[in-house]
Amino acid sequence: MKVSIMPTWNTCFSNERLGSDQTHNPERTDYERDWDRLIFSSAFRRLQNKTQVFPLPEEVFVHNRLTHSLEVASVGRSLGQMVGEWIATTDAVQSDSHAADFYRHHLKSVIASACLAHDLGNPAFGHSGEEAISKFFIDKEADSDFRRLFSDEQWADLVSFEGNANALRILTRQFNGRMKGGFGLTISTLGAIIKYPCPAIARNKKAGIHRKKYGFFQTEVDTIRHIANRLEMIPEDDSQNIWKRHPFVFLVEAADDICYTIIDLEDAHRLNIVTTDEAVDLLKGVIEADPNSNMDRVNRVLADLAEDVNEMIGYLRAKAISALTNAAAQVFVEHADEILHGEFNVGLLDRASAFEEVLKRIQKISVQRIYNHHSVIKIELAGFRVMSGLIEDLVEAALTPSEKRNTRQKKTLHLLPAQYRFKESASAYEKVMHMIDYVSGMTDLYALKLYKNLRGIEVPVI
């Protein structure tokens, strides 16, 4: 059943803070506080030891998930500034001083904070970790006694673990001994990270970009309904908890797309996977596609930097990111009505036609030479084995009735930090989600060390 909602730029944001009715500190805006809460959180700090693409080498600095998130936030802030300035000049918003103030001064903070949080739900070893968590349950599907412990909706969550949904859970859930409302972020910032506002059971790539994956677990249904209602998100089917994307999501997604497209290429160059000539050619191709670029000046700067290859690539990287950021903002402005009313069904860069050819070239070389590089494949395979082993040990222990647990299972559960412990009366789904919370929050290094300890490969030193 479709529900008719007509959102406007004046009503699709809110400084309401999840889990709190306190007024804000006048020295900082509500949206600035979102940034501060994220930047000082342990979940954010753990991103420094989570692989982005390449295993973290000792000799050469490449990006991890923390540096990636900071860079995405920087691009997101620029996009929020440019788009916010434009929205503030539209007739309807100009007549509403509260809305005009939000778009002119605060949208950039919302987008930056959402960008900062967009990868918080990614487990150790990235997509390999996601796949390992999912495969444990996929392999259990033939076990009828195990399968009947979960509803169809819950099972869909487990057999397709999704980092996007996990990010919303981390940000909003009240874990044991923790504050109500999770991080207590504003509704606007939370709405901006929900790329796929549908449950796992409703995933359908053919239905549109908003259902390509899923954005929340069954445990967060009430939370997503509150966010969606407060931000006037457009329901596609209210009975199944499916909504169209919030407009701000497109800016967060574009910032992420811009950064990984360009930064992965720069990292590949530093690791000698892509030659200097190839990197220069591709990055200059992006800059040349921007009609506002002054290529004479670019070439003069490159000549000055010729003796420092990394500085030269860094300069081109900055110019390429700037060109794509301007293009993404322009596409948003040109399609603002479609975006607002849930009718825009691709990413912003997909409509930046001037960059289509060079971005396809970068994507092709990224798939062939970067994402399938032997070092990347090795860490994916190792990570899969590590994460599979951890989830197996923990879920097995959690779902064994307390009176039947053996000594090994009891000791395994004793390792759980307080916030991940469960009540024995909890449902099988709740117990499993606690185990997934623990595993997905681990850094690469911690997951590897714990796996070695539990398997007897390495004895911990006291």
C-alpha cells in the first residue's frame, strides 16, 4: 500500500536527537555535536585498523577505513556547502528563515557527519568479512532445527549481512550499559546514511537504487520508521517498511564514490600496481573532462613537480576530486525535484556525462589490476577464514542452552565485553545479533589475534 507524502526542502530535516529531548549547547550547533560524537567514539577509532582495499603494508602508507572516512567527510562537507547554498536561494526556502539558515549553515555539517559514519558498520576485512558472516548461516539453511529458530525476515538479515544496516544499528542501538539512543545523533544525520531504506527481505535490484541492498536489520524497524516519518521520507510500501531515499543520501554516496574512485588509484600507484604514466593519464582525463579546468596551468604545475612523482600524483588527485565534486553538486541541482520526490534512480556521478568515459576507464583498471591484485585476494581469503571461524565459535556457544554448554563454549562467551552479553531468555535472533555485533566491531588485527587464540595457533602472552 503506497502512502502519499509530498516532502519539501523546508520539512525534510530535523535537529531532533534520537533518544534525547535535551536542548543543545549554544556554543555548538546540534549538527556540529554529531561530528564530535563520532570523531571521539571508539567505533570510529577502530576504523584505523580496518582494511580499505589493500592490506596495510609497513613500508608504504596507504588508506585505511579511518583515513578514507575522513576524506569522504571532507568532500561531503564541500558538497553540502555547494548544494545547501543553492537550496537556500530557492523561493520556498527563502521565505522560511529556519530552513534557509539550515541549508546555508548546517547542511554541510550533516553531510560531513554522515560521511564520517558511513563505514562504521563494515566488519574486519571488508566485504570478505561480510561474506563470511553470511555464509555461516547460508550453510545452516539445510538444518531444519536451526532454521526454524528464525522468522523469514530475521533469516534474510543473517544470510546477507550488510555493513550499511550494521552502521545504523551501531549508531542507534542502546547496547548493555550504554546510553539510550546509541550515539544520540540528529535525525537528519541518521537519515543521510540510510542508502537502502528497506529490510533484507525486500531487496530487489530491479526495483530501484534504494532496494539494491538493505539498510536496517529487524531490530531497527521501529527506529527507521521514526526517522522516516520525522524526515517525511516517501513510503514505497508502508506495510513492508520500504521508503525512497532521503535526498541527503545522494550527497553522501557521491562523496564516497568520488573518494574511492580516485584514492584507490593513488594508492595503487604508491604500491607500483599502476605506473606513473597510467595514473597521470587517468587523473588528467578526469580534470580535462571538467569544462572549468585550466589545463595550461595544470601542465605548468606538473612541470614544476616533475622531480617528486608522489607530489605530482597528489596534485592531480586533488584536482580530480575537485572536478568530480563540482560535477556531482551540479547534477544534484539539475535534478533536485526528482531527488526530493524519490524519482531519481541513479548515483549523481552516473549522470555526470562529461566524465563517463574516463570513469569507466578507471573502473576497468581498478577491477583488473587493483581489486584483483594478489595482495588484495590473499587478505580477502585469509579474512574470510578468520571471520568464519569466529562467527562459528560464538554462535555455536550462544545458541547452545546454558545447561548444555561445555567448558570451551562457556569460556568463549566469557570473553564477550559487557555490552555484547545477552540474557538467556532472549530469542535466538537476539543472541545471534549480539555475536555479530562483537565480531563485526573487531579490527583486522584483533580478529586475527582472537582467531589464533581460539584455534590454539597462538597462545596469548599475559
